[in-house]
Amino acid sequence: MKEIRAIVRLEKVDEVKEALERIGVPGLTIAHVEGHGRQSGLIEQFRGREFKVDLLPKARIDIVCKDEDVEKIATTIREAAKTGEIGDGKIFVYPVEDVMRIRSGEVGEVAI
């Protein structure tokens, strides 16, 4: 099993969610987060003064899936989230050792 963690633009969350629903992803978690990548934030102007915004609002999408579904899910996220501009985000893939459904006690892939 793997965990896919995607950091995407807030305005792309609905598109990504709908694309994942179309390919049958059964569950996901979405959280609003702040951060920055290589661009180290933005320089904004307000009332004629410049100031640096270090942390930009983003969304984090977490999905646990079977190993064989990783490529399809990651590709779907990339295609739905892409604008072609700096700050589109990143996709990370982590190994998942085990999972347990709290309600039933099911363990492993059946609990995803």
C-alpha cells in the first residue's frame, strides 16, 4: 500500500476531487495548509509598499491506495492540478505499512 500526498493550489481542489471521483478513488482527505517551494513566497504591494508573503495558501490531498493504483491516481492529480505556472504543487508517494478500519477492525487493503 502507498500514501499519495499532493500539495495543490486551492483553486484546483474541486477539479482534482472531481477527477479522482471519475476514476473511482474511494476516499481522500483534504486539508488547507500553508507553505512555499523554491519561489520562497511572493512579493505583494499594498498601498504603495512592498511586503513579502512567505507562506502561500495551498491544499493537501492525502490518499491511501493499493500499489498498482499509484500511477493512475498520481497522473490524474497532476493533470487536474496543472496550470503550467510556478506554484502548481508537488506529489509525494510514501509506503504504508498497515491500515486498520476503526469501526470493524479490518486490517490491510480491505480497510482502505
